Amino acid sequence: KKNKQILITVKALFGLPVAKVYLTTERASFYEIRGSHYDGDFKFLSDFLCTNVTYENIENMLLGKAFYDLNTNDYTKTKNNELELKLNEFLMRIVLGSKNQISSTEVIQDKSADKLLIQYPSYQSSENLYLPKEIKIHAMQKDDVQISIDYKKVTVNPQIDFKYKIPTNSKAIKI
């Protein structure tokens, strides 16, 4: 539900669910089928992705939009297809593709080797919307993390059941 909640089911080979992620504007939560979970604020995701993260940032990323709003921030055009934004200790660089869709977003933190790179190798059209078909996320910090998202099917405004319950035998992750 746009601007309200996101539910992601992570599936392994053969379609077996291995984890669920549930995000609202106030809360970030996930659990792995095998036993650990997190339920709290966005600090966990901020630490994981090496940059300050809000619900709006995650929603924008999943929809192929700029991590930080293009309309409310002062971006500088550095090249024909490249924009930069300096926000506090972060430098964000956006590269636009041939149809002005976002091809990649890079977030670099001052005084640190930490960097977040989000790439959108391909897009697809669904019900008059142009959305990413795949997303590649690379968080470069002391632990290198790579996530690949491939949308198999996109539907707009379907009836969705947002059932989400952390299993009782799950062990909480402490931050």
C-alpha cells in the first residue's frame, strides 16, 4: 500500500519462502523462517545499507525512484545524464538512462569508505507504469553485502493480505 506499508516475501529456489519483511512508516521488521527476527525502527536498515534510511527511501528504491525526492532537494547536474545531491554527510549521485529512468544511484558517506550502489539494469511496463524489472543493491562497508531483486510479476493495486506474524520460537536480533 503506497505510502503506508510494504510486505516482501523472500523466496528461494522452487518458490519456498525463506523470510518476510514488513515495513510501515514507523517500523521495520523481518524474520527468517529458520529462526531470527528484528522488530524496531529503521536503524537496522540504515546500518545495513550504510546510509540514513526511512520508509519513503525504501519505497522509492523499490519503485525505481530517487532515494531522496528529486522535487524537494537541490540536485546539481554534473553531466548530461548525471545529477548530484549533497545532504549532510552524504553525497548522492544519480545516473539517468535513455528514457530518463534512474539507471543507478550511488550514496557515499563523507570521511568513510562506506558506499551504497543501487542499479536498475532493466525496466518493465505494467498497467501504464514504468517499473524496475530488476534491482541490484551493493552496500560496501566492512562487510560487503549484495542483494539482487528480480520482479517476476508486477500487478497494480491488487487485493493483498498483509498477514505478518513473527514466529514465537524466533530469536530476536539485538542492535
